[in-house]
Amino acid sequence: MAEPDVIIVGGGLHGCSTALHLALRGVRALVLEKDHIGRHASGVNAGGVRQLGRRAAEVPLSVASMALWHGIRDLVDDDCGFESHGQLKVAETEAELESCRERAAQLTALGFTHEEVVDQAELRRLVPSIAEHCLGALVSRRDGAAIPYRTTFAFKRKAESLGARFHEGAAVARVARSGRNWRVETADGVAHEAPVLVNCAGAWADRLAAQLGEPVPLEVIAPMLMITARVPPFLKPVVGATGRTLSFKQFPNGTVLIGGGLLGRAYRDENRTDLDFAKVTTNARTVWDLFPIMRSATIVRAWAGIEARMPDDIPVIGPSGTEEGVFHAFGFSAHGFQLGPIVGRITADLITRGASDLPVDAFRIQRFRHTAAAA
Amino acid sequence: MTDLKPRYDLAVIGAGPAGLAAATLAAKRGLSTVLLDEQAAPGGQIYRAITRSPVKNPSVLGTDYWHGADLVGPFRDSGADYLPGAAVWSVSRTLDIGLSRDGAARILPARHVILATGALERPFAVPGWTLPGVMGAGAAQILLKTSGLIASGNVVMAGSGPLLWLLAWQYLRAGARIDAILDTTPRENWRRAMPLLPAFARSGYVGKGLKLLLEVRRKVKVIGNVSALRAEGDGRVQTVVYRQGDGAEQRLPADTLLLHHGVIPNINLANAIGCAQSWDEAQRCWVPDVDGWGATSVEGVAIAGDGAGIGGALAAEHRGRLTALDALHRLGAIDRATRDRDAAPHREALDRALRGRDFLDALYRPGREFRVPADETIVCRCEEVTAGQVRDAVKLGVSGPNQTKSFLRCGMGPCQGRLCGPTVVEVIADARGVSPAEVGYYRLRPPVKPITLAELASLPKAEDEVAAVMHH
């Protein structure tokens, strides 16, 4: 079989999206995935498709990605379970409401208008079941949620239909220069070569970066999520809180997902996470306070994926600082799902044109040159 | 209720024969021991309601059932604490046990844990199995033991395995009428089982088993070589449709259809803890990996009884004692030589109890046509996913049950895959043309039993509240 033009390490959403956008440009990618497609963060996250509350550097990317989400079927021939009923962050006190106003003003000053502050009456219209003490909210109306594994799988299948190849169970053992190519050896002794290498290895991406001479201070985390048995529909938007940690949404089938970034323990070499129920209880109390309707709900499952978090909570995107023909897209710090469609396009642009029309300088890997050396 | 200690040397989960025997031995020999059980009274499933069954006539449930009382007395005198009505929904690697009781949750730490979670019926997915009036033979037996209830009207039993015959016998003894038993045991199983017959013939079961079988066959019409089965009805089962071999479809009126295809280990808690497990081709199910003492791949966690592979009630009892001796040793209460010496009689008894098991495994192995249902059959009851949907997902490139879970939601409902896992594995393996060993099983997660938000919110808070990362 012909050698690929690009080897992508990691079959999560970002790897699959990069393969797809390359395929759309006629570039043949080979994706090497150590487990199976969407096995970790991409397949098991909360599925939030959110512009709301993003750090300034991510906002332009998030807005561009949202445009792709609203046409996701055109991109991958599958609606990915995407539904757009908005996302909001509830303010429980006057001080929290004021911080929402400040946030909206900051974004307006940057030229973005997707976040707005709503009063108590509008909050109640959007979320009739919200506890009475809530005063208002910060809202992003075009936000929503999708089904993570289905999304990742749809990107994979579309990429595959356009000529990308995927090897599952192919853990990368070693990368090395081979003339003008990169030679990538997998743990089972198979070697592949291509002039371009992309690091989409998520919580394992620091190992590849270190092999390339640019170590990064990546933290492996395990955000916990739990889901209830079906309850009658009462909620359309995804709800968060301003003053505490929460991500709360109801699926069309009635089950309710409760998350919000409380961390279990991750053991990445074992592909395993442990839940910490003493912390899960904090989420349970938040839901108890904000949604009285949920007090009799039953939790049927809880889990935690394995994700990568960077110290500044924004990802690494862009060319290697040490090697030609290497690009990174990892470290999405537990909020990379919504960015998946656009980051694949950005990476494909960087590979094929040497530039992106979106501002990506803030995500350069070189920002860790000193911190990682000190670590 | 027992006042719980803040911490125990040993926590035993499940009060069937394995759990009762393990807790009794460990407590008698000085370990601070607690026995946690979901039911209101000891006995597990096999000796369910042994202390309180309304069925007082011993000839109905049989002498093997009443043997359960021999385990409960010594347990009561052992000094072990006993917590009935306690649903264990999590055991962490640090052996902190999450449990719910009376609407409140708590975390109970232990130094060693023995899982004695027993067996459950192998899911038997046929078209119409979700209709009211269709239930597992095991469930029917529980109703008989706990409440003296038997099904009325036209009763049809279908399937294969010792429990089916035992229930039929108990039903007849209790005065029930059984219209027919549809025996799905594949003919070719006899060929595989015959070489194992001599060992079975030397076991204690053969005489009792034959007597029981003959009595049932004398009183009930038994239809053998059944190769296809479905339940039909408007709102509930009314008709059972079946085929014998390649024969034409036959119909039987039925108000109740009792299904049974043997029992398999209840691995949910062990799996959620992270205990390594392997595919057992002989028993056609996933079984946790344990050594001769019941020790799993997870430090401090052992499994006793049918949860570590089906061996039956008597074997469970002896395995319980062996795991308890190993717990004593690991916790420093006895040395290795003492453990090995004291284990000898239990090991001998265990060997005796397991004699003939191979024969039963071979004879009562369900046929492919029932393990791998046709497209229209619902396999996941919680999410109403059919075998055909699972096959379609395999065609798209889905390779194992965790991917079908993410893709189709099968196994994501409140039962945590107990009712669909084995069937989904068989369907995927069959569609891919590989062994279930290669397909794998669901990665299960706590809570392995549903808990309410209120129970969870009642847990003591973590000391170190972790700063939130931004949510998705």
C-alpha cells in the first residue's frame, strides 16, 4: 500500500478531524491509534458544544468551530447527535451576576457578541426548573451538545471514505528521522514513513513531544461524569454555574448528565481511571441546590475519561519548535470537544499552506520552553 | 441494626453460602468482620429467605435448600457484624466500600474485601422476552422461596440447565401445573458431555438429579430438541411459539413463560473494581481471574463462590472458607503453614463438590441459535437495542461491546449490562467471526447499583475540594 503523506498519532476527535480535513485537500493521512478510535477523552466526554466562557485566545477558534458544528452533517454525513439549545451559566448571587456582566462586556470589547446576560425572567423561560434563588445567567444561544463517540466515529468514517487510513491497536513506540521522512515504529514492530508527523496523542502527547526534544508540562487528569436514569423531559439547554463547578444537561432520551470537571485519578499506563465519590458528592449537592426537580433522581453510572491539561488551560496547536514537518494538536484541558472540527482544519491548513487564517500564536508549543525545562 | 465499626479487617459482600461461610470462619478466628448484603435476610439466592420462608413444608423446596440453615446459625454465633439491606455500589482500590442503606450512603473502609456476589441467570434473549408474563426461572424461584408464590394459568418453561428442572420439581411439589417444558439442550451436547459422565456419576448429584428429573418427566410433557422459541401476545405473553429441530412451528397457550439458560458469574462489582477477567469457553462466560485462594489481580480483593466461576452452592461454601483463611494470612493473623494446613479439609470438600461440574457445563451449554439471537430480537432491554442494530454497528467498524455501548447506548441503562452484556458479546463475536475472548466485555463503572442523588449528596464531603477545571 502507498506510504501516506502524513502520519497522525492519536485517533481521537482531533486526529480524526485532521485526517478528514487533509483528505478533503487530497492529502493521504494514516492515523495510528494505540487503542481504538475515540477510546479516551474524545469518546467519553460530556459532549458540550460550547463557546460560552472560553478563554480569550480560544474564542475566535470556538466561534469558527461553531459554524462548522451548525453544518456538521455537510461535513461528516452524520448529525453527530448535535442539538443546539444554548448553554448558560447561572448566577446565584448579585456578585455573580455582576461578574457575568463584566465577562459579556469584555467579549463585546473584543468584537464578539455570542455571550449575553439574561435576567431572572428570561432564565426561568429558558430553564423553568431552575431553583428560585437564581438571579440570571450568562447565555450563549447557539451552543449545544452532541454525542462524543458518535461524533468521533463519524469523522473517522468520513475521513476513511475519502482515503484516510486508520490503524487501531497501533501504539507508537518510536519516531525518528529517515532522510526527509519521519519513520514511526509501533509497538508490534511495524514501521511507517511520511514527510509529516502530527501529534494528536491527547493525554499521551507529552511523550511524543519529549522524543522530539520539546518536553511539555502536561498533566494527566480524569474529569468525572455521572448519568441518571431517565426522567421526564424538563431541560433543553446545557446549564453550568458561575460560582461553582457544574455541567448539567438532559439528553433527548431523558437521562441527565452531571459533570463539571471534578477530578478522579488517572492511570494512563493502565488505561484506567478511579472515581472519587467523596468529590462526586459535591456535584450531587450542587444539583440538589440548583434543580429541586432532580432530588429523587437515580444515578446509574459514573465514569472518568483520561485527558491532558496544560498549566495555562489552553491547548498546544501548531508546528513543532524543534523539528521540521511536525505539528501538534493536544492538551485541550478538558474542553477540546467543541474545537474538534476547526482544529483539524487549522492543522490541515498549517500542513498544506503553512498558515492558518485564524490566530493560533497563543497555542505555540514554544511557550513551555522554559517551564518544561525547569520542571 | 448492628452498630458499625469505623473500619473492619474484613468486609464480605454477599450473604449467600460463600459469604456466610467466609464471614463465619474469619470472625471466629479473630478478624473484625462485617457481612454486607443487599437482602433483608441471609441466604443469598440459593438459600433465599432461609430464615423466613413461608414455605414450611420441607419437601417442597427440598433438603438441599434447607441446608442453608446450617450456615446461618454458626454465622450468627461467629461475632461478625451483619448489615442487611445494604447495597454496595463501589469498592475503590484503597478498599473503601461505598454502600447505601435506608436512603443514605456511606463509605466504609476495610483492610481486605471478599466479594461473594454469586451468580445470575444468563440472559436468554428471544423475541418477546420483554413481554410481561415472561421471566427468568430464577426470579420465579425467588418468588416461591420468599413469598410462596407460584405462577397460575398456563405455565410453560423453556431452556436448559439444572435449575430449570429443580424449579419444575419445586413447582410441582408446591401444587403448580406446568403445561410443558421446552428443552433447548442441543442434541450434540450429549456427544461432548458423554466422556465426562463417569466423573459425574461418582458425584453426589447424580442420584438426586436423576430422581428429580424422572419425577418431573412423569408429570410434565417435555418437548426436546427445541431449536427456536418466541413469546407472542398483546400487552403480555399469550402464546409460546417453538420449533423442534427442523420441524414446523408449534404453538402453546401461555400466561407465564419461564426462561432459563443456566447461570453465570455476577462479575459487575469485580469488573468495576478492575479485577482482571478471562473468557471461560467451557462455561461460555466471562470469569474473574482468581488463584486457588480466590485472590484477584487487585491487591486486597478476593472472590468466593459462583462469582469466580460457577461451582454450585456447596462449592461456594468451601471456597468461602478458603478465601477467609487466605484473608487471615494476608492480614497477618495466621502464618502460611497454618493457612495451608487448615485449608486441607476444605480443599478436599471443594474437590468433591466440584466433581461432575464439567459434565453439567458441557451438557447444558446453550445452543448458538439462542446465544446469538436473530436481528429483530431485543438484546438490551434498558435502551431497547436489537441484535440487528449491534450487527449493523459491527459492519460500520465497531469492534467490541464498549464501542457498541458508546454508539448504541446498549449496556448504558440501569442494569449496567447484566441483561445484555453476555448476549452483545456473543453477537459481536459471531458477526466478526472471532472468539468472545477477543471481543472483550464492558468496562463497568461504579455505582454498580443505582443510587439516588439524595444518597450521593448525603456522603461526607472531600477534605480537599478540587478547583474546578472549566467544564465542557
